[in-house]
Amino acid sequence: MLNREYWFGINGQQVANEEAMVARLLDEDILFVGSRPYYCSFEKKVVEETLVLFILINDVFVPASDGESITSEQLPDLFRLFEQKDTDGIIEWVALKRGQQPRKRTKERMVKAGTWTDEMEKLIVNKT
């Protein structure tokens, strides 16, 4: 794996190196690339498509292919949880964003691993 700097210290503040974070999460198969139409403000029209990133969470919340959108502002929080808890941090981030617990088998595994949190316990129970 490449040696990347994920955080910079600038004027006493910790600043995210978003490019390095995205590269790592792509390397780890946590993010995947998709595309969609978008509104181009300087052309004042919808352009056919652009690349976008999604969090890959197949079979975690529903028994199917699944992805969660993410913004550049949300990336540092997602990455911090990934640094702390690996893929369970990704699941926690998506669960909190959706307001829903993951499927029962994922919850049971996380409880056993010690990565389940009180905050996640308060979320809507997943019935799938």
C-alpha cells in the first residue's frame, strides 16, 4: 500500500487530504465510481453525466446491491470512523446517516466485535 498523508496540520487545525482519503477508500473497495446527469451552472443546462462516488454497502441494510452517496464535506467524518473501526466504521456512518440499524446478522457481528454503539442501538430496527 502507498504511504499517504490523510491529515495535514495547517495553522493548528487538522485538515483532511480528501484526494488521499478517496484513493484509500477506492483501494479498499469501500467507495465505487458511478455516473449520473448533473446541472452545469456555467453552461446553464443538464449535462449528460459526470463521475460520482458512492459507499459500497451491499447486503448490509438490504439483501441486494446498495450504495450510499457522500459529499466532500462528509468524507472526513467517514474516514475517521474507518480509521477507528475499519469497515464497521463505514457501516456505523451509513447507519447514522440513514437513521436505521443494519440487518440483524451485521448487528450481531458488530455487537460481538465490540463495535456496536449506544447511538446505533437507538436507531430504527431493520426488519430485513
